[in-house]
Amino acid sequence: MKTLEGKIALVTGAGTGIGRATALMLAAEGARVAVAGRRKEPLEQVVAEIQRDKGTAASKTCDLTKPHDARELGAWAVKTFGGVDILVNNAGQSSHARSIRWVGQDEWDAVLGVNTTGVYALTQTLLPSMLERGAGTVITVASMAALRPGGFSGVAYGVAKAGARAMMQALHTELRNRGIRATTILPAEVDTPILDKRPLVPDAQARSTMMQAEDVARAILTCCTMPSRTVIEEIVMSPTFQRDTSKDVAAAYAAGAPPGVR
């Protein structure tokens, strides 16, 4: 019997990168998987791949910057599958301007919306389903930026991911004795499509030193498949090789600055 046979999982940001790799791994272990994200086509490709391997999956597009969409997603997953056992809050977004001097209100709101408020709204919506079952696993992919905020990832992203981490700690403290496990994954650089939106896009040499999406997905799978008596509260992950990021940080702090201003 596969380790997640009979379990239902919902993965956000599942069209590419860490979310895609996670959805495929959970399905391979027998879970029925709901995948969500902004773009329809990548989600449909993930569903088709799972179904080719005789798995069960469904997809829904949503914009997690909007709490209403996050709640609708949770309600859809419960209605479609009858409940959710595993929630992987993986959807993420960073800002182009990363200095606290230059990041605008719209970018700030969007980053906090996806990484913190969206996590809150979706998790809150699914908790009744989990509590009714007497068990549930909530895994949130935060970032090393939650522990080491700065120009590399940007002020908005660091604040948002630190908030998501605190949320998982609060969830763990409150509901662990009712069977709810809450985990935070804190990865450093991972070679995913989100890197293409950085002020300085990493080249092939830089990406060759980074972790891959599958590495983080394996950590998520480990948390999901632990015996119910055990919770992994946090996993901190980083590339073995530490590359020079000084140019990345300089570009990040300069992004969004008015012409001629340093």
C-alpha cells in the first residue's frame, strides 16, 4: 500500500516549480490531489500527468492575493473531494522593488496577500474539514528570508514569509492536541521560474549551484508521510555551495529607485 493511499491533498502554486514537483510526488504516493494556481494550462498539464500514471487529480485557477478566492478554493476542494487531509501552501510572490525605500503599496499588498493573507484565508477555510476528521497536515513553504531578511529577497517578501512562519507556529501551538500538524519549510535559493522575475536574473552558472524544486518537494513529502504521532515543525534548507550574491543584492536594492538616486 502506498504511504498516502486514501489521503486528499491540496497544493497551491502547483503549475510549476516546487508546487508541481510536490503534487506529482504526493500523487505517486497514492494521494488524490487538488492543484491550484493562476494559470490554467500548467495546472491542466499537471493533472494530465497524474492521470497518465493512474492517479486522481483536479485543478482550479485562483488568485490568492484575494482572500475571497482563497476561501472559494478551499470550499471547492472540500466539495470536490469530500475533505482535505494535507494542505501545502506553496504559492508565492515577490516584489520587483526590494528596498523598503522603493517598494510601492501595490507590490507590498500583493506580496503580503499571496504569502500571508492567502495562507491565512485558505488554511482557516480547510480547518473545519481537518478537525472533523481528527487529523490534518498543513505545510507552508516560507523562505530563508523569514530568518534572514534583507535586500536579496526584499523587505516585503521577508516580512510576508516571517508572518507565514509565525502563523504555522501559532497553528501548531493551538491545535496540535486535536491532531493538526503544522510545518514550515524554509528554503534558500531554489532554481524555479520565479527567479526570472528577479532584478538580476541568475545565469546558468548561478542556477547550477542551487537546490532544485524536487529537493524541496521531497522534504514536503517526508513531512506528509511521517506517522501521525510525529510532526516536523520546521525544515531549513540551503544549497551546499554558497555562491557570491553581492551583485544580486546590489541590483535588488537599486530596483525601483528613481533615476539618479542611490
